[in-house]
Amino acid sequence: MNFRSWLVCSVAITLVATAFIANPALAQSDDEPSGTAVQITPYVWGPGFGGTIRPGTGAPNLKVDQGFGDLVKDIDAAFFFDALVKHDRLIGVVDLTHSSSSRDGLVPTGNPAAPAVAAEGSLRQTSLSALAGYRAVDQTNLSLDLLTGGRAWWIHAKVSAPSLALSTRAKVSFVDPVVAARLHVKASPRWSFLVYGDIGGFGAASDITTQAMATANLRIARHIWLSGGYRYQYVDYTSGNIRAKVALAGPLFGATFAF
């Protein structure tokens, strides 16, 4: 099976499995039934933004380093949602992230006397991950899920440098194959910890995309958990003269509802 066939099969298996059984949910039920269980998790993520954007031919590279405090000021919109479905030892995960922010930065001029000039950049990114897999380890206080699937990206970038009389923008969309692991540890009847990591791209669309997340989860009711932790997401995509090399990282807070 060639790489393209593997990608198509992975995405197809993910979609079929998710439909059949009904980043990873932030929390996990400590007493999941042996049949079907569903978890939904709306959450708040405050990612700082760092990276390089080049929207197209003739456009400069805009370098941005934006911390969490800057994000609160500069973010335009954000929406994050996660769902997990478990049927016996089969697992399906869907994760949606959307954020839009704008930020001032610098673009190099190549002139030693004025090496950089002020510029404005904006980034709107949406990612949708759909994964399916198997619970390889299923113990009372520990579980390990192995997953595969795909992550779709929609990225809209814009750079303008008034002093250079330059304004350019680009839109790209692509799908990457992804493999992932999800580890859940129950520390007590009320507390649990979740660690999630994935990697993908492999040159199929982006050069690489990866994600890592860790949360601490507090059970406040029989079917409700509150979660807090940290999440990192990265993508390096080049197509022709378009370049998006973006890292998003920051704290997250969510509430998980189990059914």
C-alpha cells in the first residue's frame, strides 16, 4: 500500500468508526461502562502564537512572537470543542479548534541601515482532527489508546507593510495523516490525569504537524469533570510560494460531560 492509499484508508476508517459508534477528550470517565460511552468537552484555550507567515509571491516573511498576555488583547475569535466515543475497546475522537488573531510584527528589508520595518499580520486557523483506534491497555487505574486518522487544516494569512506599499494574503487548506497516543491515569476517585500526543504530515501535505497536551481533571459530579492543563500545536506547511510555520501553545480549561 502506497502512502496516498494509507492516508485515504486511515481517514475512511476514522469516519466510518466514528459514525458507527455514534485531542482527545480532556477528561475521561472513571467508571466507563463496557458498552458505549460518549464524552463532549467544550474548552477555552489561550494559545500564544509564534512563527513565520509568507502569504505568497513577493510577500515578505512576517515573524511573530506573541505571548498569552498579548493574545488576550489581540485575539479576534476562538472556538474549541472535543468529543470522544468509546464502544468496548474501540475509540473515536473528534477535535475542532478555531482561532483568529492579528498582530504587529517585523519584516526584513535586506538593508543594513534599516534591517526591518513594521508590518501587520493576521492569522485565522481552523483544524479538525478525526481519529479512531483501540484501547491497547485497559486497567482499573490506567488506560492507553492508540489512534490513527487525519487532521484537516484551513489557514488564512495576511501580511501588510505600509512603508513598503505591500499587502498580500493567501488561503490554504489541506489534510494530514496523523498517528496518536492517549494515556489516562486515575489518581483517586476524584482526580485523574491525561497525556495526549500526536504527529503527522510526513510530507503528505504539511512537512510536519504535531500536538501535545496534558491535563489534570477534577470530578465534581457523577458525569461532570473540570480540566486544566497545557496544549501545544504546531504545523509547518509550504506550497509553492506560500509558507505557514506556526506554533500555538498555552493553557486550557474545559468541562467534560459524560453520557
